[in-house]
Amino acid sequence: MIKEQKKTLTTAEVAARFHELAQQEKWFEIQDEFFAENVKSIDPSHSPYFGYAEGKAEVRKKGEDFVGRIEAAHSLYTSEPLVTGNHFAVVREKDITVRPHGRIQIKQIMLYEVKDGQIISEQFFY
């Protein structure tokens, strides 16, 4: 019996599926489907909300910790991805109430690097 080889997705294909899931606010599904085991998650050094995490489990924990502090989501928006080479970027806007900061608005660019069909880094600019 011949084992079927899984096709490695291109950056554009990863970005398209990312967009489909992001429109449904399925961020943990994006992590499950695309994040490499050694993924890095990088926020600005001045951020009062997030920090740096490395490794799929640590990046997941970073996200879960933040989501667990959200008390209300007033509006959420993610743009279509802009793809070039092995990167894609989206604009993300959040108007949320989060402990202990209260209501905050975050407008950011989210930059993703793809290698061999997996996201190896996410970096946030805000």
C-alpha cells in the first residue's frame, strides 16, 4: 500500500485558509492547522498586553491567557491577506474590554512567515 503524500501548501494557500478561518474568529484552529512546533510569536517590546513566546505550546498559552481576560468584544476585523514571497500580512482591529486594562482599541499589522506550508513566526506591529 502506497502512503499518500500530503501536498505542501504555498504561502498564498496558507494565507487563503488563514483568511477563511480568521473571518470566523477561529484563531486556535489557525494555530492547530498551521503553526510549526518551533513557531515564534513576537509583540512590540513596549506592549502592555503581550510579550514573546516560542514553541507551539507556549504560543497557544499566550493566546489562551489573553482570550481568558476578554470580558467583551465590541468589534473585530481582519483584512484580506497581502502575500509576497514567504510572508503574508493582515490588518487586525479589535475593540475589546479586557482585564485589567478596560476597554481598548488595538489596530495592528500582523505579519506571518511561512516555511514548508507552516507558519514559523507571527509578529505584531501596533
